[in-house]
Amino acid sequence: QVQLVESGGGLVQPGGFLRLSCVASGFTFSRHSMSWYRQAPGKERELVAFITSAGGSTTYADSVKGRFTISRDNGKNTVYLQMNSLKPEDTAVYYCKVPIGLAGSWGQGTQVTVSS
């Protein structure tokens, strides 16, 4: 079955950086686009970044453009989210998603906290 496992979250000071990873299994990774979402306390889950199956095209939420970079390694079945210049408002649980199944398939999430 589809499995997505995120890692790399943690506590970081404003202006710092983190790299999130999402390792996929149970499907042909290279045939599917991937996305990163986040959900802050009391807010709806929102799309952060998207990458096509071969990695040739990416899109970003306006709030993270120029600071975050999504990438993938199809040989390692892994999608990454490089997050630079982090702000307190980036604090959230970050999830990766693959568009398989009626509502997509999600990982368990990794917590990112940006605080001094």
C-alpha cells in the first residue's frame, strides 16, 4: 500500500533553515507528482509546494516563494522541501501528499516550529 514517511522537522530560530524529506513506497514514485502541505494550529491545511513527476515544473504558495524549494530524487523515492529564511508564521505540521486515491494519500506529518 502507499506509504509516505516525512522527517526533518524540528525547532529552529527565525531566519534559520530546515530540509524536510518524504520517503515514498508502495507505488511507482517516478510516475506521480508530489506536494507538500502544512497545517498550523487552528488553520486549514494549505498547499506549500508542488512538483511534477519528473521534477521539471514546480509551483509554490505566495507565502513561501523565494524561500522554499521543492525537489525530488526519483532514484531514492524521495521528495524534499528546503526551507530557508524561516519565519514564525511557518510554524506548522508539514505533510507530503501523492494524488493516489479519492482524497490523495498523506504521510503522518513532521512538526516545524520557528521560534526564538
